[in-house]
Amino acid sequence: MKVPDLGVTRPPLMRMRRAICDFLTAYLEGARYLDLFSGTGSYLFEVVSRGAAKGVGVELEPKLAEAIHT
């Protein structure tokens, strides 16, 4: 996924995202996930790929929201 560089987001380090999701893995199966201020959507995609039943991202920056949606 290519995300526009608007200078307003700092994508999290991959190892940090993995560590957080590794900790949450036991709770993700079938869970619903709400990602406010989604930015690049990286956490949203990570938890859905690990078994969350549904993920919703909310992002106010139109270009970022469009990039997440595509």
C-alpha cells in the first residue's frame, strides 16, 4: 500500500506493531477493532490479518482515508 507523505503521520515501526499485536493475539479472534486516527491504517490491517472479525478505521485527513480505503 502506498500512503501519501503529508508530513502528518509517522508510521509505527514494524517491530512495535508486531509486538503489540503479538500481545493482543489471544483477544483478536472474532473481535471488532476500532482504529481512531488511523493514519496509515497499519494497525487496522495488522489486527484484521490476525483474526479480528471486523475492523473500522476513522481518519479525518481525506488523502490518508482514501489511501486506507483503496
